[in-house]
Amino acid sequence: MIPTDNKRPIRSYVIRSGRLTDSQRKALKSHWQDHVIEYETKLIDIDTVFPETGKLIIEIGFGMGDSLLTMAIENPDSNYIGIEVHKPGIGKLLHGITEQKLTNLKIVCHDAKEVMLNCFKAATIDKIQIYFPDPWPKKRHNKRRIIQPDFVELLERRLKQNGLIHLATDWEAYAEHILEVMESFEGLQNYCGDSNYWLQADRPGTKFERRGQELGHGVWDLLFEKC
Ligand SMILES: C[S@@+](CC[C@H](N)C(=O)[O-])C[C@H]1O[C@@H](n2cnc3c(N)ncnc32)[C@H](O)[C@@H]1O
């Protein structure tokens, strides 16, 4: 956890007390040991975790996991690790991984800030994706946004040269905040040109995105490359 001045970590999430469905509860019980990498303050041994070598793609905050599952099915040559703290979403994704017999998708159930700090070597990740992070729209909550300079620095260090960070949000003020934080970081460049959003982003839609669209929200995708 990244300590604050008064040593209390600022969390970018609240654990929601969403009810588990029977299927999610069963998946958590039966498939956890097969597809969840237990969080420890030590490096994940990627070669042991995945039977095949491939690009390493990390998704932070996958929610219910539908889009991550689709990507892992469509890209069997890449290896995916999804990081999430929301148990119903983890249960749902475990169900999907098992049903599809996927060996290229694993889960870590822990705060992504600590996972990124402790579990990955520098310059080992091909792509990091963060879709619809909680926008924390109230000014007094802005500090809980996961995209902050110190976290971006941590992500950049874990990326390989020319590695990518793909983000999306449905909150315009957060999109502007992300642009500002990412573009002021020297080691990253906006793949779409300064101040530009990625207009033709290629990724499956997410549950949170669909909910926002029903409410009339826009979508802003951003893509940055480690240079
Ligand atoms: C607004 S939801 C979006 C979920 C999904 N990406 C989607 O678009 O449907 C944000 C998710 O990020 C997760 N999250 C936020 N901060 C996190 C952190 N530090 N570590 C792990 N997960 C986090 C939350 O639990 C939540 O499920």
C-alpha cells in the first residue's frame, strides 16, 4: 500500500456488499485454487503461472470481468492477469474461466496498488488496461482516484519498452485529469498525439460502460506508450 503523510492508505475503492449469486459462490469455492494467484509481497513467477509464453497483459479493476474474459478467449497467445477486490465479479470471472477452460487468464484479489508495487518485476508487462476506474467525482474524493502521478510512475516502471497503458472513462472531468497526469509524465507519450483521445479504441464493451451509456454518458479512451 502506498502510505500517505499520516500513514493511512487512500483506497481507490470501497468494498461493496453486493450479494453473491449461487453460481458466483460456487465458483469462488470450487475454482479459486485453480485460477487465483494468492497475494503475497513477493514477485509472481509468471513462467510457472502460465503454461505458454505470451504477451503479459494486466487489467486493473475488471468489475464483472466480461470484457476481460472475451479478450482472453479471443487472444489465446496472450496471458492475462486481472486484479479486482469485488467478490461477485471474481466469482463470475472464475465461472467463465472454468467454463471456457482458459489457461491464459488468472486473477489476483487484492488492492492493485499493492499488487503492482510488490508482485511484478520492472520492464516485464506488455500492456496495462484500466477500464472505467471509479471516477470519485466529488472534489473532496478526487484524491481516491487511482490515476495519480505516483501510481502512474509505478505502472510505467513495470512496463516493457514500448509497452502500452489503455484507459477508458465515462466521466469527462476524469478523462481530462488522466490526460493531464499521463502527459506530464516524461516516460510516457500519448499514442494518439498530445491532448487527443483514442477515438477508434479496439476493446469489448464493459458492464459499467453500458450502464453509463444508458444514462447518456460519453466514453473517452486513452492510450499511452512507454518511450
Ligand atoms: C467502476 S468499476 C468498473 C469495472 C469494470 N472495469 C467495468 O468497466 O465494468 C471499477 C472497479 O475497479 C475496482 N477497483 C478500484 N480500485 C481498485 C484497486 N485499487 N484494486 C483492485 N480493484 C480496484 C472496483 O472494485 C470496481 O470493481
